[in-house]
Amino acid sequence: MQLREKFMLLFKKGISLQMLIGWAIFSAMILLSLLLIVQSYQSNKQALLLATSETAQQLGQTINEKAQRITGPAQSALQILSHDPLLEAQSLPQRLKRLPVLAETLTSNSVLSAIYAGYDNGEFFLLRTLNDALQQKYQVPDNAQYLLQTITLENGKKVGEWRFYDRSLTLISYEAKSDYRYDPRSRSWYVDARQHSGQILTAPYLFFTTKEIGITLATRSSLGGNAVIGMDASITDLSAQLTSLRLTPNSELAIVDKSEKVLAYSDTQRMLVQEGDSYRLSSLDHLGVGIFQQLMAANPPAGKIHPINQDDKDWYTLWIPVSTFLEAGIKVLIAVPEAELLARAKKEIFNQLSWAILLTSIMLLLGLYTGSRIGRSFKRLTLQVRDLANFNFHQVSGVDSQIKEVRELSRVVDKMSLTINHFQSISSLLNRESDLEKMLKGVLDHMVQATGLQQGAIYLFDADHQRFYQTCQTSPDAFPKQLSYQEHHLSLSAHVLEQLTRAEQCLVTPLRKRNQELEGLLIIRAKQDVQHHDHLNHFIEHLSGSAAVAIETRRLIDGQKEMIEGILRLLADAIDAKSPYTSRHCERVPQLANDLIQNLMTQKTGPLADFTMDEQQQEAFRVAAWLHDCGKILSQEHVIDKATKLETLYNRIHEVRARFEILWRDAELHYWQQRAEGQNIDMLKQQLIETQKTLQQEFAFIAHINQGQNPIKPGELARLNEIGNRTWLRHFDNRLGLSHEELSQLADQPRQSLPVQEQLLSDRPEHLVLWQEGHTPPVTPDDPNNHWQFNMALPKYAFNFGERYNLSIPYGTLTEEERFKINEHIVHTIVMLSSLPLPEHLKDVPRIAGNHHERMDGQGYPRGLSGDQMSVPEKVMAIADIFEALTARDRPYKQANTLSEALQIMVNMTLNGHIDHQVFTLLLQNQAFEHFSQQYLSPEQIDEVDLKGLLDQLKPMSTIA
């Protein structure tokens, strides 16, 4: 009564759904597991017994096959020998001639131990292979391989003889055996073979001589005589192979004949029984395996499993006949311990029981959990709404409840959370994405997903063509690529809808700027009519306003970038136009530099496999390439374009020529003066001619060394000074008509009274132009104004216009001062770019643009950086600058190099420490210069390049590195 009251009280309070579901699942799992375990054990047991029977049958077949492999070759050899002349030979010499055939047969059949022939007159001829047992038993000569045993009739008496032969059948020794008495006609093999038309096969027996178990095969001669040929074959290998055929580790296998003599057993020592000096085959009684005795006593049908219990140990036994020796009643006995045979099944039962317990426990917990989860649906729904209250819109945690109302409410909350999350993503895109098309595509995708609509597209308005062009869409070919615009149409939306398919499902929202100018269109398509969905229309209008402002902002940013890009190109074009000596250099270097850097970024292996640049780094590199020579805008043209040594703003060779003209006239004047004084006319004329000829030669010499392509040779400086020491009279004031700056150069020089004797070529004080105070370039390391770590030697003078000084230039046309002026352009480049308010991602532009004249060995300028101090983009910029300069075909002062010449020069520069070896080698291997060469080099310049030869030259540096 009390138990009933407790149950009633429990039902009144209500049973916990969690407990009810848990225990129901637990009980079902217990029952199901027990049924499955019992059924599985029985199935496994039957399957194992069946498999054992099948395996035993296969084992019998295996033994039969092994027996066949023993008898088969022997039978074939016997059949061949039945036709051999040996069986017709009447004398021993005739039979000895057939000895090689018998030896070859024994050699090729390892199971054969002897081959013999018996004759109807009682003679016998046997060849035996000498094994270890025979060699121990008989006194066998060294190197003996074969033993020939013969019995012949001589004068009616039998004569026994033994002959030993080596491997090559060379007779080693001979023994007469008077006690060797053997009559083959009394042997069963001879008698049976004479009585049968085919081959006879004896039952296995123990060979007397070798103590091996074997069989005898014999047949009578196929040549019509009464002779019989026979051979012995060993089957001892079957015992050794029985161990490998065991079904389990402790299984027992034996092969017995019909008299229960053991022919094969894994323990060969137990197969033979010694009786005095002789041996016989063991029987099952002597073998000591009782389970086999019980099996033979039970005599079950062949191949049928028979259970036997011996000494409280269960066995499964069976026997299988050996068909090869069917007449001899030979059979295979098999006994398998039940514990080993069913060990796997019992292990499976244990595993299944373990899994059943584990799964039942898991299912109990799962049932309790499932019941608890159903009961906690409302609690989770509360937590979901609380996430919204806490501004957590990224976590979508829907309640998958069986309660319909709970599930529907959870879906609504999830949708609201996803919508707000999409709004946040839209806001992030509008504020952060710099690419206009990516921004619009992202906004459109999030908007379509947030509103749950089907498709969408954004169009931008082209005021020049009065059309809308599609920028992005969510589905391919869902909307037209462009739409027309009519300014005076009553409704823009109505006009656009006229051009769309399924217009009733589309919502068109104009995108307008802050000043209400038309920016574009937002078109949304739903699965049903949305034309009268006022709430959705108002929502999309408000959202599109933010998108329109973002589009306007991005367009302003893009416009600024385009303007900066235009300024860069304008500056580069101005530098290129300033001097024909660098014509289009600033235009081509960015193209080449971009080709090279893109090539390096594709490397997947090697030392630069990890080199990469993002979009902002690539933009910085591109800007640096365009501005790499912007400092040349401040370089003086007469220095950049200096084509001869005496050239300043003009070529001063004309002044020198005028002075020679004066000397010419002085020579003529001297001639006429001397002639007027009555001097010898012929002598004077000869002097005049020689003087004028000398002047012509000296001016030609001055004009020759004035050209930069003609280097000064030894001895020419002395001649230059000798010519320069000629004098002429200046009758005019050299201070008249000068600029203020030119007069300042003469301020420290005393005024000379006219006429003044001047040297033909001179280095005058006014030729030395000092640096203006406050305008000295800050390039030396100790200069306090050097904020850029420049490390250059500053010449003493800004310019040195000395005539002899300039004409003494060993190579080229530039003096040390002018060379500094040329190199100073890179200083101007760095200073100019460093002064710009560059954004963060362009901070490396001054360094990339300004380091393209540095060398890997630290001998470059303006900072003297080494290769370890330079980045890969800086090294690439230097390579691009050099290659363009070498291959440019529009420079008036030099002939353009061919592609192979330019690359050879650059290889030499690499070997000399000018160019980075690693970067240049990779670019050379990848043939990175090919695209630029095809675009900018003339066909005559693009010759065949020995790429392998160039790379071979660079290999020593790779080894050093």
C-alpha cells in the first residue's frame, strides 16, 4: 500500500522528462545489446567452424599440390627415361654411355635420390646422388658427387661394382663388391612394373640407406624389352612444411597411411623408431598425440569437423584424404584447440560487451541530456534574446526545439540577429574598403542577405553619356549591363522599371550625393511583388543614402589618386623632355621595374620564395619608380647635356678657335711687317706657311681632345700645356657687358692696362666658382644639415671652368665638379620626396626612389649603403635603371647596346659588386627582361643571348655566397 501511494505521489508531482527518456533509452539498449551479443557469438562460432572446415579442405589441396610437385616432375622424367637406350644396353660399357643422362635427371630433380634399371637376366644399374648421410655411412672419396652401383653377369656369375664420380662424371675411384648381392627381379617395384602397362607408384616407406621417407616410381621399357626403369623420390619436405600449415599456434597436423604409420609430422624426431641397428616409421600409438588416436577411433566422415574432449580440453578434429596417394590410404589428420579456434569469437564477444556497456552508459547520459535539453528550450531562448540585448549579433544560436512556438520564435530572433550583423558589415565596408567596386559588391551582397530578397544590382550614373552602367550584381545576367536615363521623365524609377524583366518584383532606389545630384541606382528583386511593401521601401531608401555618400567619398579619393598619378607622369615627362640625353628614361624605368618586381613575386622556390608585396607596397614601389629621377628637375641642363669638355652654356671651342684665328692673323701681320722692312720674301713666306700649318695642327689637336670619346693619352697633357702657353694680345676690357655674378668673379682680380698679353688656354681665378654661402649641398657626414645620412665627397668648388682643367679630363666630358652636379640629382630626389607629407603606406618611397645608385659593395652614392642595408625593391630599382640606360636607343651621346651586350655588362657589374647577385641571377634565369625588350628595344638590339654562359659566369659568386 505504501509503495502504491509513493507511485501515485510521484505521478501527481510529475515524472521528469529527462529521467523518463534516459531510462527508456537505457532499458532498450540493455535488451538490444544482450540479443545482439548472443546472436553475434553464435554467428561467429558457426562462421569460424565453417571457415576451419574450408581452410582444412584448402590445406588438403595444398598438401596434394605439394605431393604432385614431388611426383609430377619425377613421373615426367621416368616417362622420358623409359625410352632411353639404357634399357636396351646389353653390356656395362654401353650402359656407362648413358650415365650423363641419369646424372642430369638427378641434378634437375632435387627430390630424386636415385635412378636405376633392372634387367630380366638379373643385372642391375643404379646411379645415386651422394648426400651427407651417405658420405658419413660410406668411405666416400673427396669431391665424389655420384655413386654408381652395378651388378653384371660374367661367365654366369654376378659381379658387384661401385664407382664414385665427381660432378663432371669423372671417375674418382672403383671398388669391387663381392658381397653386393641384389636381384631386381625379386623386388616388388620390378614385379609390379612388369605387370602394369604404365607407371607404378609405391606407398611411402623409409629408405634404408638415407633414413628418409620416400616413394618409388617404376615402369617397364617403352622400347619393347623386359627391362624396368625406376627412381626413388623423397617426401621428407612435407614434414617441414606442416608447421607452416597449422591453423593455430598449438594445432596438431600429421600425415598417416592406412596402417596408421606416420609419414609426416612437425617433430621429425618422433617419426622414426629405432629397433636395434635399424629404424622403422612410428605409428600413431608411438607418436604420443592422443587426440589423433581418438580421431581414428571415432572415424568420422572425411572433411567433417568432429569435437573431442581430452583431458578436460576441447578440440575440433577432422581428417582429409591425400588424393595423390589414394591407393595407399594416406590421410591428413588435423586437431585444433577450441580455445584457440574460438579465441577471436570470445574476444569479439568481450569487445561487444564492453561497447554495449559503454554505449548503454552513453545512451543513458544522452537520454538524460536530451530530456534536459527539451526542458531547457525556453531557457535557451531567453539567453538568445539576452544576446541581442547585449549587442552580440555575431552569435547565431537558434533553439532547435520540438515545440513549434519555441522554434518559430527562435528563428525570428536569429533572423533579426543576422540582419543586424549584416548592417554592421555594411557599415564596416562603407568606412574601410578603399576599392569602390569591392565596396559596392560587399554592400549589395549583405543588403540582399539582410532583407532576404533574391537578387540585386548597383548601377553608377555616367553624366556624359546619360546612361547607367552596372557595377556589380549578385547573380550573373540577372540585370542588364546598362540602362538608359531620361532627364525629363516623370519618374526615374518608373522609367528604369520599364527596362527590366519581372518589373513587379523589382524595387528601384536612386542613389544621390549630398547635393542631391544623381549618383546611381540600387535595384533589388524579390520572389514576389514588392512594389507595395512600404516598410521595405523606406528601409532600403535610408540604407541607400549611406551607400551613396560612401560612393561619392570613394570617387573623390579615386579622383585625388588619379590627379596624383597625373602629376607623377607630368613630372616624369617634364624631366624626360628637359634633356634629350635622358629621353623617356623616366617613362620606361617604371615599366621595367614593375615587370621585374612582379617576376620576383611569382617565385615559389629559392632564396626569394617568401618575397611578396601587398597592394599598398606595390603602390609605393610604383610611385617611387615614377619619381626615381625627380631630382633632375633641379639639375642644370648645360651639365646634363655637356657633350664636349669645353662646353658650359655653349661650346667654348669656338672661343679657342677665335684665338687661333687671332694667332693666324698675327702670323700674317708679322709676315707683311717683315716684308715691308725688306726681309727675304721667300724665307718669310716659308715661315708663314709653317706657322699656319702648326696652328692648324694644334687646333685640330685641341678640338680632338675636346671630344669626350677621345681619352687623353700619355704625353698629350704636355702638348696641351705647350699649346696653351702661346700668347695673344687682348685690346678690349674683359669687364664690359658682364652680369653682376660674372663681375663678382673678377672682384678680387686687379684691373690690367690694355693691351694685355693672354695665354691661348688658361685656368683663370674667375673660372673657379665657389659654393654660395648657405647653399652648400648637405652631403658630407659631418654636415649638421645632413638629415638624410648622405655620405658623399663634396668638391671644393661648385664649378671649375678652367680651360686647361677641362681639356685635361682623362675620360668623358665631365669634371669632378660637374660629375657631382650630375650625381646631386639623387640628393635632390631624396630631399624633395622626404619633404612631402606622404601617407603611411608611401613612407618608403624616398628610400626606394633614392637608393638606385647605391652599390652592393658600399661604393655607391648618396649614402654609400651596402647590399645588406638595401631591400629587394631598392635592388630591383637599381637593376631597372641600369638596364634601361644601357639599352636606350634615343640617347644622342652614345650608341644603344644590344640585349646580349647589356646583360654581359650587367653580369660584369654584378661580379664587380655593383648589382645584387641574388636578385639579378633570379631575374636572368626567369628571362624577366624579355617583355620589356620586346616592347621598347629595336629589332636590331634583340639578338641571341647565351643565357647559360651568363649564368655560368655568376656561379662562382653563388659558391662564395
